[in-house]
Amino acid sequence: MRASVRGTRIYFDIEGMGLIPDGPVMRERPAAMVIHGGPGSDHTSFKPGFSPLAARLQLIYFDHRGQGRSDAADPATYTLDENVEDMEALRRHLGLGPIVSIGTSYGGMVAMAHAARYPGAVSHLVLIVTAAHGGFIPRAQAIVRERGTAEQQSVCEKVWAGTFRSAEELRHYYAVMGPMYAHRYDAPSAEAGRLRTIHSPEALNQAFGPQGFLRSFDLRPELPRIAAPALVLAGRHDWICPPEFSEEIASLIPQADLRVFEHSSHSIRSDEPEAMVDAILGFLVYR
């Protein structure tokens, strides 16, 4: 399905019922918007890892403009601010009230900015392996130098330079970096996920290159404006959004709970999937 908003078309997909029978009435489940990372990726890596959440929520996945199955747009608009406005436009297009907002990695950056700028639009905020400012990039560069193989250090240079020219190059990057993204790396499963993903190198280049917007963004001044309770999840072994960035986020959002997954890297949903789902559902029940 596609929604025409803000001069482009955003692809979205829905998992789970919105209305369920409950005795003599129909009960409405909360709607959750699930925001993918990258940039340069799509929503498909969340399937089926987030599917257990559909037992309690109606999940709305979507692809950022110029990525996945959403329409291409002017690459100059592949920015955090535009993604935030697209998300809010999609929420309104779908006629949703306050949502549960679940953002992972770059998706967490979009989710934070959206919750700060549209506080009435978010009932609960879940931030998974993310960062609030561009300082995560030099920290990730240092970690790759410390932990990475020569090949991993080499492929990361394309990220920092913003020089990916094809989806195949980006797919190769994720193949090489897979053991750093996941603490318990499953090569066959990871390869299947890469083949399912539509990779969009231009969006990644716009974000991470020398003049990329992720180099200078800083959401820290905005975080105190977030009104929704927040759950902040970090992976102890995360190389690209290390746990200190989640600790910082949790200290700045007024109602925030922090949980660090001791056996996870950047991909908690593959390293500790059951614990991740339990943490999110427990948060929604008690907050």
C-alpha cells in the first residue's frame, strides 16, 4: 500500500488487527509505527522479528522516501527532518491518534525527533540501538579501528566517504560487517535478509558522507520536550550506536527507562529476540 503525502508516495504495510472481538464489544488495539534504520535500507528486516508484537499492537511498517518500496524523490530531501515530516503526514493520512512509536538505529533518530516535535502524536516511545547526535560516527570509526578486521575497516571507508554506487556494493558491506552488527551472527539467515532488502545507496551517502546530515545533527536540546514515556534499549557490544549513547538519551528524556542487553550488538532483534519483545510488551503494560 502507498500513501501520497508531501509530494511523494510512502509505502506502508500493516500487521495485526486494529479491532478485535472482546465479548459483546469490539476493542481497538494501539497502533504502532515501526521505523526502519539505515538510511538506505527498508522495513523488511523487521519481519518476522517484530511480528510477535502484533499480538498486542497493530503494526504499521513503512519505508522512508527514496528507500525500499517508497517512491524516489529529490536526494536533497533524503534527510532526518523530511523523514520526520513524512512520518507525521503518514500518521495523519491513516487517521491515527497518538501512536506507539518504535524506532531502531536511524529509525530511532527519526522517532526521537518526531516525538519531540509532535508530542501529542506519541503515546509511548521505544528507541532501540540509536543515538541523539553525530558524535556516534567518530566513536564508531574508533571502534572499527579497534575491533574490525582489515576488510571491515576497508568497507567502512565507503560509509564515511559516502561513495556507495550500487545496491550490490551496499549488500557486500552488510555481508562483511554482519559479524559486528550481530553478536550471535547467523550467516545463512543474514544472507537471506540481505537478499530480501531493497538497498538504496544514495540515501546512505546523503546521511554519512563528509557533508552528510548525520555528521552534524543534534537532537539533545529537543529531548526534554518528549512527553511520552520512553523505553531505551541498547546492545552492550554495539559498534555503531554504543550503549553510552542510549544512556545519554535516557538521561535527557523526562520519563525514560533504559535497558542494556548484555548479549547483543546492534541487532538485538536477532541476538536476543524474545527478551526484546518481552521488554517492549512489558513497557507498554506498565507505562
